[in-house]
Amino acid sequence: MTDAPRIPLPFKIALVANTAIGPAATQLFVPSVPAIAVEFGVAIGVAQISFSASMVALAISTLFYGPLSDRYGRLPMLYVGLALFLIGTTVSLFSTDITMLIAGRIVQAMGGAAGMVITRAIVRDIYGPVAAARVLGTLIVATIGAPMLSIVLGGLITDLFGWRWIFGVSLGLGLGVAALAWATMRGAETKRATVSSLADMVRGYGRLFRSPIFVGFILQGGFGAGSFFAFMAVGPFLMVEVLHRPATEFGAYFAIVTLVFMSGNFVGGRLSSRVGLERMVVIGGIAALACAVLGVGAFAVFGLGVAVMFGTSFFISFGNGLAMPNSQAGALNVIPELAGTASGAAAFVQTIFGAAFAQVVAMIIDPSGTALFAAMLFAMVTALIFGSIPLYLKSRAASLGDTAD
């Protein structure tokens, strides 16, 4: 096996920044919703549309950037996304009513989705089918960790300066990310010509979703993300309102969760070249499920507490770190000429599943924490089931091949 190419650090930073800008801007806005409702004189539910509509736009847009980048090239579509992000952010910044704000947020999210998809495809193009798992793990951390940090930052900005500064900060970040991409990523262009029309795009997704291996890989990633987002949705409530601990303590512990995930990614990325992507996904899935079972057991015996809640999340995160980057790399390898399309599908599934887990768990007002632990256990069971499909089919194909010989 050839060594993975050495990529300059500024290029890697640009990849992470472009991945994080969409999810970060989407969640940075959350704490400002009440203030916006007051300023525009609308009900909180109406103001909340500016958040929910942007989440829907973000998820749907991920389906289009992959095929378009397969057709027109990675960087042109990344620049289009950054331009849309800046336009939408500017419209939101100067909005004069809730309708204008919602429109701006939708355009902002449509642009932010580009980095989530295209950076994964660029990593696959550069690093190849196996080594890509290492870098993809970092991008997944950015996708999951950026929203959490953004919510904290958004609250501080809104309290200190007012809600419009949310978009001022987002605009500055967007310009910085665009400049970084232009300065460091121009050598990454890898143009594809497998998608030339909407019909081709639909056929491309059809080819991918007819593959049980692809479905297994991306659903493993979707349910793995669901566990993270369920914890993010209700963890702060349980920590502050039920356990009466400061929000900053939750943020500090969650940072450790992120570091644990990254350590799992580090280990998994180096082992996958020897044991294989498929086996690494199953190994990580078994580890995460075992930790979820132990965590539920500890919760049943000791009840809700900081050690039980975060201890469970720490160990599940390590298992997910072993599995998720490899499942993402595996999904992009199923049909290499459709790597961009596959990246779009994977980003869509992660976003939708993450939002669904977060919404369902948040709607269940459960101070005991039972809903959270049940959600994490369910996510890990289903992640392992779907993550086992590629290894089973690969082993079966190898067995049939040996029989044929």
C-alpha cells in the first residue's frame, strides 16, 4: 500500500473550516430566536421557522452539491456555495422583517451545505479509498462539534451585542473561509463528468441506493450521528436544570467527548489499512454498543449523574470514532466515479438523522434522563446492525469466490 500524500496544514485547515461553516452558522443563530421574535413582533413559533427552514434547506442542498461537483468539479461548486452563504448572511444581517430573515437564512444554509459535501469528496479524491478515513474523521468532528460550540458563542453574542451581530460574525467567518479556500485549495481540483443532467443525478443516487453495501455504510453513519445529536439536544437541559451544574461545565465535558471521538478516529484510521474498513466499522460498532449497554446499566443502578451521563458518552464516542470515519470512507468507495454524489447522500443522512434524534428526544420532556439513554442505546444497536452489512456481504462474496475456485 502506498503512503497517503502529505497535505499542507493550511489546506487541512481550509477543509475543516469549509466543513464547519454551514453547521456552525445554522446553530449560531439558535439563542437569538427570542430576541428576533420581539424585534419583529411575531410569535416565537413564527421566528423559529427561520431556524427549522434553514435546517431543511441545509439537508436538501447536500443532495445536489455532490452530483454537481461530480459534473462541474469540486472547487467551482465549493465557491458557488461560499458565494450563496455570503449573500444569504448579508440578507439576514440587513433584514427588515421576518420574511426577509427567513429567506436569507435559507440561502445561507443552501450555501453552507457545499462545504459539508465537497470537502469529503476532495478528501476521497486525494487520499484514496482507505487513507481517507483518517481525515474524514476530523471532518465529522467539525460537523458535529461546530454546532455545539456555536450555540454557546451565539448566546454570548446575542446577550452582549444583539442578534444582528450573529450575522456580522457569520459574515466575517464566511469571508475568512472563502479567502482561505482560494489561497490554499486551488490545487485540489479533480473534475468529474459522470453527471450531466438532473436525470443523471437521479440515476446516480439510484445506483448508490441499490447497493446494500452503500446503504449499510451511510445508515451506520446516520445512526452514529443520531447518538451525538440526541446528547447535544438534551444534555445541556439535564446538566443545568436537573443536575444544577453550570453550562460551562457541560461545555468543558463535551469538549472531552470531542477529543475522545478524535482519538478513536486516530486509532481507527491507522488500523483500517491493516484490518479493512468493513471490519473496523464492525469493531467500532461493537465497542460503542457495549459502552451503551454498560452506560444504561449504570444509569439503572445509580440514576442520572454527571459521571454516568458523560462517562457513557465518552466511551460511546470512542467506538463511534473507530467506526464512523471508516463507514464514510466506505460509502465513498462503493462507486468511485460517484464519490461526490455519495458524499452528498452521506451528509444528507447524517443531517436528517441527527436532527430527527435531537427533535424527538427534546420533545420528550424527561428530567430523569431515560429518553436520552434509550436513544443512545437504540442508535448504537441500529448503527451496528447496518454497519455489519458491508462486512457480511464482503465475506459472503469472498466465500462464494473461494467455493467457485
